[in-house]
Amino acid sequence: MSAPDRVRDVYPVDFRTPALFARSTAARDFPAARRAATVSLLRQQAERWGFLDASRASLDRLAREDALAVVAGQQPGLFGGPLYTVYKALTAIAVARETERAAGRPVVPIFWIAADDHDFEEMRRAYLSDGAPDPGVLEYPLDAVPRGASVARVPLGAPIEDLLRSVEASLPPSEFRAEAMARLRGAYVPGRGWADAFARLTGAWVVPYGGLVFDPTDAEAKRLALPVFEREIDLGARSSQVASERGADLESRGYHAQIARSGDEINLFWHGERREALRLTGNGTFRLAESGRTLARAELLAMVRERPQDASPGVLLRPLTQDYLFPTAAYVGGPSEVAYWAQVNALYPLFEMPPPAVVPRAGATILESKIRKLLDRFGLMWTSLAGDPEVVIRESLKRLLPEELPSLLEAERGEWLRSFGRIEAAVSAFDPSLQGAIKTATGRVLHEGENLERKLMQVWKRRQEESVQQIRRARGHLFPRGALQERSISILGYLARYGGGVLGELHRRVGEPGSHVLVELTG
């Protein structure tokens, strides 16, 4: 049985057949009033962020009764977050386009800003491409953020001005630098909400290609999602129990459960003076985890109905909230999201909703012409730089040695082995007990040969220090911090050097689900 067949029941909608998942019941059963309310909210948000005119066509298409959505989501990282944020959005755009072509109905890409997230440690950094092995990091200070607050409740403080100056200082002079900085400064204004700034910046990357940006922490969005919150409260801890049961089932098949849940957890948070988890007590009441306050079911429901903006879905409930608000045909996620959706899918029957297809995002590595020249000079494939840098440097420099030295060392190593082979045969015939001594002697000679080669390379490295630094520089561009470029580097540096054309090139090249492409930039 193939791997897809083994998990078909936990991923019931196959993203590889766009026409099939586009014929999902999502559009047929999606209430007209809810669709109209969601589109109205999207329209208000687009107007607030300055994208209304550019969004009108997509809004009108989503308003059609047969329209579907393809959703991608991401926490609002500083200055737009890492490159994979862009690649998620571009994958959603590509999947929506392909699904629409196959199904003959409107399919609109939605970029969902996960602003209810409170893991500020993960979102407060930005890395700009400067080619260093460990690129410089820009950090928004933790002490400038209320402890435990969701990102939606964090206003930008004075530190953002210092960070903007640091960005400008780190960007090389170019014809596009002023435009990139103007857009960044236009989005990140002291006093503006963290998620709001993120929306204004990333919207400029998504909206021109037919996408819509959505902030689910808007008070009206929470009001629209109220039935999902009510259902979670009515279920008690049943959704957590079902997710745990699915996790145990996955583990029995040799997979890993991604989300651990105890039997008393409610997948809903309450934001009063602080963000608090909810627990179900033994007598059927609910307890706020931090304050210890207990609430009867009727009390909790009344509180959430009165102030839905102060409730937020947990990791298991967020997808269901998304698919209640949108007629979702597919969700585009990174590797960890695709994995945890195996448990999330088990919850859809509890909420009487159809699950979407789960699509792995595309990935990319950007290769600039100056780095291409270095790779060509050293005869390197870009992927070879993912390994141990010292091994890459040694092998690369070996190719630059005077021709006779590597071949001489290799030839002599072979001759040593043949010589000791002859000695071993003769001595073993004379006295087999000496076989171990011969092997030890062989090992010592080979070891000394390796030492000689290492010393030769050390001398060569000193003479070729510029080459060593060039290889490190190439690795710093392609695998900063020892990982794929998309995991940390911001798109800002590329926009400042190449202008908006880099987005157009990424849009053309990035989008095939699960793929990873090399995108070469010239200029």
C-alpha cells in the first residue's frame, strides 16, 4: 500500500485532483447570508489597508454563490516574516488558479493572518539577506510587548523606529531601495497594531495577484465565528478527546501525533486581563486556567456571546473557524501544518462541516547572479552547500590544487594498499598470527597519508583565503544559519535590490504544491 493510501482516511480530500475537491459541498451548502457578511468584512478590511480598488474583482468573485476559497495562513512576523510566508501565499494563488480552471467556478485565494497567536518570540525577528554565514538579525524587544498578549493586541512602540533605521542602513544603495523603504515605513507606524502593519505590507505582495488578506481578530470576524465558539463549548472537551484518539491511531500506524491534548481541554482561549486557557472540570463547569475562576456553561456562553472579540480559537479550532467563515476548498500549509491536519480533520464531523483538501506549500531558493558565478567558479551545485561547510570547502579547494597533487596522493594511496596487500598475503602464509599487525601497520600508513593531505589542505586554505570566504558567502546566501534560505530570510532585501519584479518572477515560478524550485535573479 502506498503512503498516500495509508493515510487516505485522515486526509479524505485529495489535493492532487483539483476538479474533485473543487466539487466539494462547501460552496453548495455555504449559507448566502454568511458569505455576504464575510465578503462585507473583507471589503472593510481592504479599504482600511488601502487595497479596496485592487481587491474589488476578487471580492465580487468571492461573493458569487458558487465561489470557493483556497486559504493559506501565517503568523504576522516582523516586516513580513521569512520567505516561506510569501511562498505560502503564492501556492494558494496557484492552487486557486488551477482549481478554477479545472472546476469552471470562481476560486479566490485568501491569506489568513494568524494574529490570535501569542508566541511573540517566534514573530519578533527579521533576517535580511546580506550573505553572511549568520545573517544579521533585527529584533523587536520582548520587554516592549505585554506578557502573554496575542499579537492582535500589540501596538507598535518606539522600538519600531530604531528597527526601520537599521533596515535602511543595511540595504545597499539601489534604484529600488527608496521605494522598498517607503512601503515599509508606510506600513510600520508607531501606535499601529502589529497585525495591521503586517497586513498593509503583505497585502502589497498578495492583492496584485488576485489574493485577499483577512484578519480574523477583527471584532466583526469574531462575531461571525460565534457559532463555532458556542459549539466548542457545547461539546465540552469532546473535540480534544477526538483529536487525542486520532493521534493514538496515527501512532499505532507508525506516525507521530502532532498535537497532544488532555481530556479536559477546551480549544478556546479567553482574553481578559490576560490570555487564559479553558478547562472542563469534573462537575461540568469550566475553569479559566490562570485565574482559577469557574463558570457554569450558561455563564461562559453568555460571556462569549457578549464579548466574542475576547475569545480566540486554539490550534484545533482555528481551521474550523476558518472553514466556517469561508467556503474553503483547500488549505495550504507548511510541513508541520500538513502533519497536524491529520488530527484536525477528525473534528469536522463534530461541527457538521466538510474538510478541505490539505495542500503542502511550495518552496524556493533565490539565487542571485553574483552567487551563481561563485558556484560556477568552484564547480558546485547549489544543493551541495547544504552540507558540512568545512567538507564543502575542502572538496572545492581540492579541485583548485595544482593538478598533479590530488592525483599523486590518490595514486600513492592506492599503491600503499596494494603493497600492504601483497605483504599481508606473504606474511599470513608464513604466520597467520601476524595478520593483525599488518592491518594495524596499514591503518597507520593510511592515517599518516590522511594527515599529510589535511596539512596540505590547511596550507592551501591559507593561500586561498579569499576562495574560502567566497564559498562561505555563497553558503550564507543559500543556506543562512545552516538551513534553507526560506526559513529565515525576509524578501525585503531582494525587493530593495531588484524591485517588484522579484515578486513577479516568484509568482511565475513558485506554486507547484510540495515542490522546491531554484529561482535565479539577474541584474
